[in-house]
Amino acid sequence: MHTLTLNNGLIIPAIGFGTYKAGLDSIIHALEGGCRYFDTASYYGNERDISRALGQTGIKREEVFIASKVWKSDMGYDSTIKSFSQTLENLGSDYVDVYMIHWPRPNLQLKEWKELDIETWKAMEYLHSQGKIKALGLSNFLPYHAESIFSRCEVVPSVAQLEFHPGHIQFPALEYYRRKGVQVQAWSPIGRGRVLSDELILELAGKYHVTPAQICIRFCIQEGVMPLPRASSPERVRENLECLNFALDDEDILRLENMPPLGWSGEHPDRERVKI
């Protein structure tokens, strides 16, 4: 199995499975297809499906890595502890491998969001000290959001999730986390399908005899970013994992890095959601 080593020594698979809007059947397909890292969140409403899928497939909890996140409305010290307890109950587990703050700001009106982030992080540090979380992380934190955490934390973040795909690579944030030694993970690594018809993506898919989605996922891997693709069928699960078995030429990586903006989800931590 291809793996990554986090800054705290935790070894995780090099590719994960994103469960946003994924149901029980998709999670079972992923487990049976060989996926061993599952990214969920309390907001997704499918933490219990992961527990059910493990039970139905007979795969042991300790054989998989599960990441979850505390939602905007549950931020703060006490609320985070409570939300995490519910996550454990949903998962039927006494620990999670990675736990993250889902968004840096619960709403755009709150001026004291940095303090709320710190309170939330301190709760996560406490849970980490109790052995209930193996690694802590941030989701959708741009560098200026993350700085308040780094300046006051006792346990540094090990992972950071960003929207990342050809056409939307957020290089300043990527380079920031690289310098910090934080593993970046890509949500929406294929741009929610929006980039799959791009002429360069299609050209490279033909050149390498793979699918357009595989080009996007492989691009993440070669940028040192852990992709979290979703899949709804066993065939798509297999194709995603096969991205570990080929490589893009350096010139093609440069071409993908310099694509025009494309496929942005409309999500930004400091702006209202843009409907695209």
C-alpha cells in the first residue's frame, strides 16, 4: 500500500475516499475495493454509515483510518467535546484517526472567530491527550486563518484540507502548509466533475490511456497532495486507486499547474457561497 507519513509519525494511505453525499452502498463499495481512509464529517450525516459498512463487510475498525470534522455550529470548547462524543457514538468507535475544524468561521458576522477557533482547537488537543484523536487538522483554513492556530497551539496540525484540483490549486495556501510540514488533502480533486471536459485534461487522458478523472487525481498525488475522491461504483473505486500506478511527465504537470481558473466550487471561508 502506498502511504504518507504525517508530521506526528502517523502513517496513512496515500489516497482516501471522500464521503460527502456518499451513502452506505458507496462506502461498502469503497471498502470492498480496497479503500482504507475515509473522510467524513458530522455535517455529512453519514458517520453511522461508515460503522454499518464496517460491520457488513467484516473489516475491522483498526484496519481503516477515519477522519471527521466538527461543524460550524458546534465550535467552542464544550460544544466540540459534545460533538466529538456524538461522532464516536455514530462511528461505533472509541477514537478517530484525524479530527478537524471544518471551517474557520461559523459565520461572516462573528468578529471573534479567531478566539472561537482557539477554543475549539484546545478541546481537540484535550481529546488528543486522552488518546481519542491520533492527529489534528484544519479544513478550509487559508494561511491567515491557520496562523492563529499555529501561534497558540500545543499540538500542531498534521493535515489541512483545501479545495484542490487542476484549475484551482491555491498555490499560496499549498506552499504555506508545505513550509509548515502539514499534509494537504484535496477535497473535490476532480472539481466536482467540472474540469473533466477541459481540452487539456482530455488530451492528457488520451496520452496516458486513462480517464480524465484519473488525470486530476494523479495531478494531486504528484503535487504531494492527498486526494479524497468520491466514487459510486466498484469500477470508479478501482480507477481511483489505479492512479497510484502511473505518472505524469514534468512538462504535463507544468501545463496543469498553469491552466486557467476552472471548476471552483463557489466555496470560500470569507465570502458568501457563490452559486455556479
